Amino acid sequence: MKRIAYITVSVLTLSACSNDFLDLVPPTSLSSASFYQNAEQFDQATVAAYTNLRGIAFMGIFMDEMRSDNTFFTRYAADRGSFVSAEAYPEFRDNSLTSQSPNSPGNRYGNAYEGISKVNTILSRLENANLSAEEKDKVTGEALFLRAFYYYDLVQHFGGVPLQLKEIVVAEEAFIPRSTAEEVYAQIITDLNAAIPLLPIASTFPQSGRATRGAAKMLLAYAYLSKPTKEYEKATAELLDITQMNYGLMDDYADVFDPVHKNNKESIFEVQYKQGNEGQHSDFIWRFIPKATNPDFILGVNGTNARGGLTSGGWNVPTQEMIDSYETGDERLAKSIAVAEGSVDNNDVMTITGVKSPVNYRPTPGVGYQYFIRKYLHPPYQVEFNTDNNWPVFRYAGALLLLAESLVAQGKATEALPYINQVRKRANLGELSTVTALDVANEMRHELAFENHRWTDLIRTGMAIEAIQAKGERLKALYGWLLPNTFDISEDKFIYAIPARELQINTNLTQNHGY
């Protein structure tokens, strides 16, 4: 099956002129009035609405994974100015201006609303489009899923936000107050329940990369379990439906992340990337390996990742506590993490001389070392910062563990055992005879490590404050440069500040408490 490749579609509304010779619009240009005319054009616009998923995947590295107890970063002493904004997220020093900094990972808030705007335009134009019912259903199902996904990302990270549900045609319609978190979740659930019967069930693999019924049910289950008043029974029903679809675990954990196996039977939804010069490539591994004078030792192609700012290595570095938390025999450790050895200068830039397994690793006397995420490493590459890896969002293993979490929360631990044990068996771990909420949380941590789930998992399961306080204590004991106000976590910090720019342009908005 042909895999989806994201494109960006721009349509412009320009004033017409009565004199043809004064009409400066190129004859090949499309206006918003002439574009949404047929199924192909609606499909192009729908594909363009997927592109904002890439921003969420990238920003999640800093705002989800590094915010959690899984990872941190390597400090680059040589250039502090270009790092500070990105470092603020994992240090819990962020504020309303952080996402506006030129060195920030990006404006997650604005990125999500850009995706919502695209989707709302599609849905509004679809109402009067001359398409068949089948064609309209296909577009509607994907569009509603994407809108639900973007609003879910917003409510998870910013709390209640303005609910824009139609195309904005006049400026005044853009400046509306915030809805409550409960209202946002209600809209997410409404959109997904409308989308589910319109979306296809994945039946052949590899998949196309587009939204499916399984992806919508997975998102719906997360919404039921994340909203202020959780609905475990409804979440369980959606997850049980997924177990009756065509998904399954890959035999080898490492294969799940190999570009050769994109959109495989374990993939429920993943963000699509394509290596090449069209601007659709990924580059995660360049940022995850250590800043090095010779990154080609790991990647197979030379480049520059030992510099300031976001285009460098040394981000999303697994913590020692994370390494130590894996059970003995867990095959996921060596398939998720590696150790680079070599000489390290005063700026923590390495000259790499070897790569080793973290299993029972003992540092070599006189030799520097740094951990790095290896699950996205598939060399050799041809061009620096240009890789073919997709980003996993929902996986079948995650569905099994979320189902176990939901069942345990309902006092049905015995029913949860088969689901968590399926995941443990693939990891070469023994089956559990009893299961607790902590067992499930720990299994999720290691199964979904470095996939941007851990921070929101900690919040959902009520473990965030304890985990982050412990992380802060460990890291402050290691790094004297961490300021006293770092890792100052409270429930206010479960969500981020509304960006200052949004408050300036929309006076109906209010800031989140604590910022």
C-alpha cells in the first residue's frame, strides 16, 4: 500500500479585477474559492492537515520525554545563549515566554491550532462540496480524528483552551475565551465517536500511515482515562475492540522502530517521515547521540552536531536511574539505549572511540562515556540530519498496557494479567502472577520509553510530583550548575503556560495558574 507523504497546501483569496490584463494572479495559482472542488483536492488538503503532527513529535522530545524522569540533556558550556530556552522545559523553569524564544523547540500551542484551522476549513468547505457520500465520509473521518488529536494535545499540555470548530472567516471569530478542560475533552470524545464509524479498520500491512478506526479508538481511550472525571469502563471497551482488530506484536522489539518495517502490524498510528531532499525527513538520532567531533563513528556519515542550539546532539539523554530501572534480562534495554565511549572535552563534546551495550556496563577507567537513545538508530545515512524514521504515537503494545491499567483501576487485576504478560514475554521477562498499578506503570515506562509518553503517563497515574522531585535530587547532586529553583514541581506545572503572544493578541484569554 502506498504510504502517505505529507504535503503543504496553501490557498489564497485575492481580489478580482475587471480588466483581465491587470489580473496578476498566475494562471496556475489556486484560490480558496476554486480549490475545494473535488475529491482529489480535499484529499490534498487532508494530507496537509497531517503535517502539524511533526511539530508535536519534535516538541514532545523537550516537553514530554525530557520533562519526565526518563531523560535529561548534556550541558554545552561553550554556548549558553542558544540553549537556555530549550533547557527550561526539563528543568521546570519555563514560563509564558519560553515558547516564543527564537531558540525554543517551537510553539506547540500555535502548531496545534494551525492543524485545527486546516481541518476546520476542510469540514466547512465539505458541507457544500459536490462529492459523493462515500467521498465525504472518508474526508470527514480523517478530519475529525485530526481535530480530536490536536485538541487532545492542547488540553493535555495547556488545560482548557478556546474551542474553534468552524472555519474562521473574519478576525473577530478568532478571539474567543477559553473553554474548560471538561468541555475540550467532551468535544474530543464527540469528534472521535463521529469519526470511528467512518474510518477504515487496518487490514493489510504496511499501512498507509493515515488515520484508522484503531487509531481513533486508541485516542478515545486515552481521552476517557485522562479527563478530569475518568471513565474506565468506556476506555476498556474501546481498547478491547482494538484487541479484536488485526494488530499484533512484532516478534523483535527492535523491528518496531526500523524504517524497513514502517506502519507494521504493531503500529496503530505513527507520524510519517521520508528521507530525501523534499523537506519531509526526520532527524531525531542526530540530536540524540552525543555532541561529537566524529558523529560518523555512529551514523556512518560526517556532519556537525557539536554546536549550540537545537541542531546539536546531546538532547534527550537517558538518565542513570532510567538505565538502572530495567529488570534483569529485559531485552528492551540494549535495543533502546547504547553507550558511547571516548574522550570528552570541557564542553562535554566527545571524540567517540567505541559504542557499547548498557547491559551491565562498567565505565572504562580514564575513558569518558555518555548514554544515548539507539532505538531510532539505523545507519548508514547519506546526508547529515536527514533520516527516514517515523515517530511512533500509538502502538499495539501500548494498547495492551493501557487496557491493563484501566482494568487494574477497576479492581480487575486478574483480567489485566494476560495483556501485560504479552508485552513482558516479548521483552524476555517472566510472566507476573499478580499485577498492581505500579507494575503497569513500570512496564509502560520501559515499553514506551523515548516515545514522548512518560510525562503524561506520570500525570495520569498520579506519580508526577514524586518522580520529578526524586529526579531533581539526583541531578542536583551530580551537576553543580543546576540552580536551586530547578525541578520546582507542583500541580500547576502539570500543564504549560499559554504563550505570551497568544495573551497579547487575544485579550479574552487568561493565563494558567502559577505562571
